Amino acid sequence: MNYTEIIGFAAATLTTAAFLPQVYKTWKTKDVSGLSLPMLVMFFVGVFLWLIYGIYIQSPSMISANTITIVSAFLLVFFKMKYEKK
């Protein structure tokens, strides 16, 4: 593993870990009032594109981080749609 991937894994760990408390809090409280559905959808699509990019350039750090983050983003979109007050 080269230094570039080490930096990538450090960045991936921090940015992915920073997102997980929001997913956990939303799951526990079922409060989605502070989440914007358009932002979540744009974020999901952006992360998906980063994942595809990571696959194309064969970057393990980008692939792992964006795989985890896309699942987290999907969960927030799911929670937003499920728990949104009609």
C-alpha cells in the first residue's frame, strides 16, 4: 500500500465515521424533520458517482469509504421517507 492510499484511508475513515452518528440518531429518534430529502438524494447520487470513480481508478480507500457511505445515505433517505409526517 502506498502513501496516497494511506492518506485516502485516513480521510475515508474520518468522513465516513462523521456521517454514522446522524444515521444512528435518526434511527433511534425517528426524527427526520431536520433532514432535507433533496439534499439526501443529491448526496446519495454524489457518493454513488464517487464509488464508480473509485472502482475505475482502483482505489481501495475510495471504494470502501463510498460503499459504507452509500449504505448510510440510503438509510437516511429510507428513514426520511418512512418517518416523514404526512
